Amino acid sequence: MIRVMKIRERSTWQEAGLLTVVVDALSTAWNLMSVFIDGLVLLLPKRTARRQREVAFIFHSPNEYHLFTPFPLLRYLPQPWVLWFTKHLPPCRLGEFNRKDEKGKIIGRGRMYGCLVCPEHFFATDPAYAVSIDEVVALVKRAARLARWWGAHTVGLGAYLPTMMNQGRLLADDPEFRDLRITTGHQCTVAVVKQYLYKLARDLGIDLTREQVAVVGAAGTTGRAVARALAAANGLNLLLVDLPKKREKLTALAEECELSSSGRIVHSVNELSSGVLKSASVVIVLTTALGSIINPEDLGPSTVIIDDSKPRNTNPETLGELIADGRVLVVDVLAEVPGLNIGFHYDLAPGRPWVTYTCGADLQLRSMSPGMGSCVGDVTPTDVRGVEAAMARASIGLAPLTSFSRLVTREEVNRFRQRRVAP
């Protein structure tokens, strides 16, 4: 099993010092041996036994820097070398997690499987270290085989993987994996985004029947599902935002949600700088764009940003002045699973191992609910209502307000509410 390491930043060996470099080299060697062992496991005869409540979470690194977590020696190398090296690594186990009841008894367990690639691979133009969708599909299927060998009956996909796996269909429709339940986590994600919206509206005095809610990335799978769920709630003033090339999808979505009849409008993401978001009191960000796309000049005098973009489309440095002044409040989309303990993490919520991404919470929910099937493809408002009820029964809910992995204080909430100017 990969040895847990803390987040590391890129450095030179002179800055780090010889002792640190030696420790990083030993840790990297140990973890590479774990990768090799996991490769040998797949050469062994298949195991058909499934462990009760054993689940698996397959994901990729959020960015290049997170590759330094299991392989800290890479942080001393140029980025092209890092991308080339990790491109050729197979998926492996990155750690374990379990869930305990009130008495401390383990009632569920699972493992995390990492595809050791990141968005820098996906968006690279140099074929030497670019990773194609077909290569990602092969990595995910290899990880699913590994997870099944270790006894998993349910597999969850995280980060970009649902999109690259055609919303999970490329795994669920493959006869080889018909014995596994597959989830993209989108049902739980939509439910949690919706709940955060209503919680923030209550806490901050936002009138959702009068003030505008923008969905940035509305043409994507999660964006469409969020728009449909919010439109089904009635009375919300929605603004749908995405790339110009997706205008037809946006228009069709607006008609499906009956937004045009209410005078609600559709814009393109390249018009953000023209002030299209200035009228929105709440901006829900759900894109897969690389880098920060939400800038201070795009926003109105008082804006709540619910950011579930992968990778993040908000930046604490870019929005720092507005956040400090109480004019912008950025909220991470996270769920809380009682009793969950994650042995390997990316500093998602330091000191709070029961906090996880919504796709991970969806996986835990299905491990607690044997009757729930796979979650692949589009998510409907009916699906969202069903998963909300299941979450309530399992006591899975919203994590405390967090901004860039830091807890939001009551003082910050009060300052924002006091500064808030309703349109």
C-alpha cells in the first residue's frame, strides 16, 4: 500500500537539503514498489468473492503537484519529465478508508485507487506526455480489475473520470464489469449543491425568488442536472452560462427547464467579462475548464460562489481582496459522512477525515444502501429527490462551510451578510 505523504510543492534539491532529498527518494522507492506489486496482483487468478460493503474509489490527481504526494522525489524534476514518467505508471492502491458506527465498530470499508495522471496530461499538446481519452479508459478499467480482485462490489469514479468514461457508461456497459455497481457520484453532487444553495440563502438572507442564480458550465452533465433540479424547485431565477460552442445545448436546456417563458436568459462563458454575472447573487461553478475563469471584474457588489469545478475555477489570490472585504464568499462543495475515516487524502479537510468530495459520499451512500443501483448517465430531478431521501436516512449531509479547504468562520459569514447588497 502506498505510504501516505503530505502535500509537497515544487522545489530544488539545494533548497530542500540533502536529508530531505534522501527521505523523499526512499519514500518514492517504497511507493514505486507498491505500484509494482499491484501490477503483479493482476497476473494472479481472478477472485470471485466479494467482501460485504467493500467499495472502491477510482480517481486521478487533481493537478501535477498532487503527484508529489506519493512520489515526492518528482518535485525536483522539470514538469515534462514528471508528466512523461507518471504517464507510464499503472493505477495502484493509494490507501484505505473505513466507516465506523457510534460504538467504534467498522461497518464499511474500501480502498482508493489512483490513476497517476492529472489535468496537465489531459490538456498537453506534446504527444510525449499527453494522455488520450482511450488511455484513460484503459487505466480506469485496469483499476476496476484491481478493485474487483481486492473484493470490491461497488466502484465510484472521481474528478474527470466520469466525463472521460462517458458518464460511467464505458465501464457499466462493459460485460467484463457487469458484476460491479458503478457510480459517477453526480446524483449526490447535485443534491449537495442544491442543499448548499438553500442553506446559504437562509443564512445570508438571499431571496431566491427575486435574486439571480447563475450556473456556469450549465451545458455539462453536472451543470444540466443542477439546472434541471433547481428549475424543478420552481420560482428560481436561473442564468445558464457556458462556452459559445455549447449555445445550442444551453438553449435546449433553457426550453426544457421552461426558462425562456420567464424572461431568463442564456449567455456564453466568454461574455463573463462583459458583466453577465454582475446581476447574479449566487454563482454555481461546475465547469471542467483549466485554471481560474472567475475574476473580480466579472462579479457584482456581493456574490456567493459555490465552486464544484474540477480543477478549481476560482483562485484565492485573484479573489482575495473581495473575500477579505466581505464582498465575495467562495464555498467548497463537500459532504460529511459520519464515522468515515480516510487513510489517504490530498489535504481536502485536514483533521476532518469524515469530510469528502460528493462523489466519494455517493459511493459511501451506496455501500450503506444495498438496494441502490448504479449511477451512470444523466441525472434527473427524480434521481436527486431519491438520493436526498437516502442521504437523510444515512445521516450524510453538508460539510461545514469551507472555503479553499479552510473552515469559514461565523465572523466571515456575518461580515458578508452585513456587506451584502441585494440587486
